[in-house]
Amino acid sequence: MIGIKSLDMIDQPKASITKIVYKPHGRLDSETYDNHRKELLSIVYTVPDVLILDMQDVRFIDSRGLGLLITTLKIVKSNNGRLVLHSLTDQVDMLLKLTGTNKLFEIQSAGML
């Protein structure tokens, strides 16, 4: 499910930023890689200012899924955007911490969307 929202910027009330929320479900792994890659690439090439991945329903990520997150981060940053991982499950949070990749991502807890 993809949602697009607009937020007013504090310093410039008339300007707005593009914020897209992508909500993957279940697994982010080699079996679901192609579908998630296709959807994420179609989103990042619209050049949003902020891409939020709502991860509350993601129960498992393997190395291929993690690679997809990192690739998405690189593309978003190359367009001067922000990638936010939102509402991580305990398992996904643990994976990011064990691999040290939690330091690469902006992470928000539930309720901050």
C-alpha cells in the first residue's frame, strides 16, 4: 500500500515536501525481492523528498532484502531525499543492529509517522 502525503515546512509555510509511505508486508527476502524492488524503484524515481518504509508488518529480512534497503537508501540520498524506516519489528531491529546497518538508516519508532 502506498500513500502520498504533503507536509508544510516550518521555515517556509507555502512550500511543501513530497512524502511517500510504502508499507511492505511479511517477508523482505529473495522470494519477494523482485516485487519489492519493482515497487520501490517506481517510487524512488518519482524523487520524493521523504520516503517512509512502514516496517510494522515485516517479519523477516534476509541479506537480499537488506541489500534492497541499502540500494533504496543510496538512490534516495543521491536525489537529496531522506529514507526513514518506521515501526521496526523486534526481529528486523535486531538484524539491523547485528549487521551494523542501523547506523545507516534514519529510524523512527511507532507513533511518529
